[in-house]
Amino acid sequence: MRKIVVWLSVSLDGFFEGPNREIDWHLVDDEWHRYANDELRRMSAFLCGRVTHELMAGFWPTADADPSITGPMAEFAGIWRDMPKIVFSRTLERAGGYHTTLKREVVPEEIMALKAQPGGDMTLGGPDLAASFREHDLIDEYRLYVHPVILGRGSPLFRASDTRTGLELVGTRTFGNGVVLLHYRRARDAEAG
């Protein structure tokens, strides 16, 4: 069965964006991008909410046409264009091209049917959508990229919840720019093998 993998950057103090929604503190260099490309290429779909989709769709479709874009970034533009995308939004009228499907709600039965299909795991971006998936216990793994910055204020990665989820550390990786990957999976999945 395919897994739902949350894939998000976070500041050391737990924020995914600054107080004015800025993400200019993300340390994305060629080493990190090569790693991300290798991992994301194995995925079967990007799942995201409206804000994340609009951010990505506003840059990646033609990013590789810019001669100043580095090799790994240009490579990701192609990965993004070719990867199936499912956008969850109640307000978008349409999500645009590039293999994109629009869904209005997170329906657990539909997500379980997606997970049962053959193919690679699916990456989930956007903390609001992750909160919805978490409410329905649909997240299998978390790949959190902790950036060496303390923002002080901003939007917290995890909303307050009455749901407790036990996790097991799968692995870590330190990048040359100081970003650290913390890779966890649900504890019950670890027991299952």
C-alpha cells in the first residue's frame, strides 16, 4: 500500500512560515535540491492545499526556462510538471493543467482508495492540509526539514489537537547548509514491519 508522506520545512522553533507568510528563510541549495529530486522522483503524486499549489504553480511550470536557474532546480521543474497533483480546495474553481486534479474535501475513503493503488508513495505539502489528513489518521510518515533559524513568530507547523500520534525515528540526514532531515513513521507501522 502506498504511503502518505508529509514533506515540510520548519524553523527550529516550529514555524513553517514567518509572521507575514514569508518562507525566504528556507535554505535550499544544490545539495538539498539534488536529494529532494531523487526522493520526489520516486513519489507517485503531490497532494497539496490551495496555498501551496498556487505558490508552486506560480513558479515551477516555467522555472527551467530561466537561464539563471541551477541544474537541480531546473530538474525539479520537470519533476513538478510531470508528477500528478491533487489539490484540495473549497474555493478554487479549477486547479489548472500539469496533471492536476481538484478535490473539495479530504474524504478518508477516497484517500484509502488512492493509497491502495499501485505506485510510489504520495507526498503531502502544506500544514493546513496535513492537519486535515492527521484528523483522519491518514498520514504514514513525516519528513521534516529543520532549518537553522529561529523565527520567533509565525504560523506553527502543527495546530493544537487532541490527537496523540506515536512516532518512530526512521532516519536523519544533515545537509551542508545546516538543514537537518528528521524522518519519522507512525509507531504502529513500525511494529507491522
